[in-house]
Amino acid sequence: MKNLFPVLIFVEIAISILLGINIFKKINILGVTTINSIRKDDIYFNNLGGLKYFYEPKPNIKQLEKPDWLGFSVTNIINNDTFNERYDYSIDKPQGVYRIITLGDSFTFGAHVNTENNWVELLEKKLNQELPCRNINKFEIINLGVPGYDIQYAIERYRQRGKKYNPDLILWFLKDDDFYDITEETQPIIKIQREKAKKEWTYKELDRKENLTDLARWTNNATQAINKKYGKKKILDFQKNLLDDFLNTLHTRLFIFGLDNKNNAHLSITEEEDSIIQGLIRKNRNFFYANHLFTEYDYTKDSFFPHDTHFNERGHTLLADELFHYLIQKNIITCKRD
């Protein structure tokens, strides 16, 4: 399935990341782009799975983030296996441990918040403190989220990094833009636009340097280009096949979830995408899906950063609480209580 789209040659991996910027794309034919900074020195490139742009955080480092608009510094701790985690995990799962792996992009990684304040860490803490189970001594949640990942990269991340941990459950946070983001296709287009712009700046604007507005424009152009080239149906079919192949290889529980929120359209999953997921997960009773979770959770504007679509600490706390109750109510976590 990875070869459905033509291979484009001679391109450096993750061009946008090389420039210290990570891209989050939402395209519904028109194209909307959200971007946030990431240090190029904090990632490395891994093409073991045959993906030319596949990247991961460097292991055993502290990522420091301080964009001007945020007003304060954020530290992400990357453990020995490239995860945004304060601790390392043994590959052999200890007896009595219920192990969960999370997949996704920056919303799972926890952009703009310290490691201990993202929803993955908060959910792990809540499960250990508030869910006594006779059959479980401890919950471990391992965060495989990486900023900028599309569906293909999340799957590859699990295959390379997550599967060996033998999880009991996988949580995958999916959004509308994930269904249209194909990094292997957009990055070569962005490179061409960048090189063309730099040539023009050399002659017309000697002191001109690339900025976030430039990158946003190039990214939107790239996503529009692949939409025009392949069409919406072919792109969605590609993502559907990726998901179908992945689900057919899983031998553990999986919970795919999304959020439908009027204050952040970036999170919504459309009816068409919802139908794709529903059609895939109904094949297996160990697969679960929810697009809305609990409607009583109020992700108001103060759940997000004012200049960015990502959750702030309040938003992460709300999501951790919502997931905690949903996992229990739907018996997705098999907990034997006294």
C-alpha cells in the first residue's frame, strides 16, 4: 500500500523539520495549515521502513520549546526509545502491568506543554490512582505521538517502536487532517517552492529570509497540488487501505477516538471519514471507536492556546478525564474490581 503513490526522487527527509519547523496540515480541498516550531537538532531521520521522510525525536534528550507567542518555556523529556516520556520502559512487560500505547501527532505528543502535563501522562496517573483492579498492579502508557505525523507515519512508528512492548491496548487520536496529510507527497513539492523562492530573493531581496508565512503558503500549495493530482476519493482510499492493512495485523485491543468541537474545527472527523473508520473497526470486536466521546465535556476556547489549535494544560486535563471515564464505562480496559 505504501507504493500506491509515485516515488519522488532526490529529496531530503522532512524538509520543513530541517528548518526547525514542523507542519500540521488540514486540507478539505481548500487547505488550512497550522504550524509550530521544532528544533532540527532534536530529531533524526529513520528510513528503515522505506519512507523517505520518516523522522523521530532523538533519544535521551530534553527538548526546549519557547516560541514568542507562548510566553514561557516548555520542556519535553525524550526517553531512551525516542518517546516523550519521563521514564524508560522494559521491553518485557512485567507481570501485573496493563500496558497502553498511544498513537498520533502533536495532539498526542503534547505540543506546548511539559511532558508531565500532557493527556497521556495525566491519564496514566489517573488510572493508577483511581482505578483499583484485582487483575492489574500498575498501568503504563507509552506515548508514541510525534508532531507532524500522518496516518502512514503513525503506523510505521508502531511497527518499529511500539509492537515490541506487547501492549494490551492502543489509543489512537485521529483528526480530519490526518486523512489528507501524506508527507511522502507534500515534502518534495515544498522543496521545489522553497528553492524557487530563494532564487528570487537572491536577485530581488538580498536580506530576505524564510518565515512561517512562507512555509504555510508552500504547505497549502502542496496539499492543494496532491488533491488536484489524485482527487479526494483516491487519497481517502489510500488512507483506508493503510488502516485496513494495519488493523489486520493487530492482535490487541484498539480504541480510535476523535473529538467534535465547535471551538476547534481542526479536531473534527467528517461523516465520510467516520464511515471509513466504522467500516473497518466493526470487523473485530476488540476494536472500538468514538468520534464524540462524552458530550458533557466542554472544550471551550480556554482549553486551547489562543494563538494555536493545540490543547493547553486545561485541555489536556479535560481529555485525560474524559478518556478515563469512557474507557471504564465501555469496558475497554478489562478491570476486575473487588
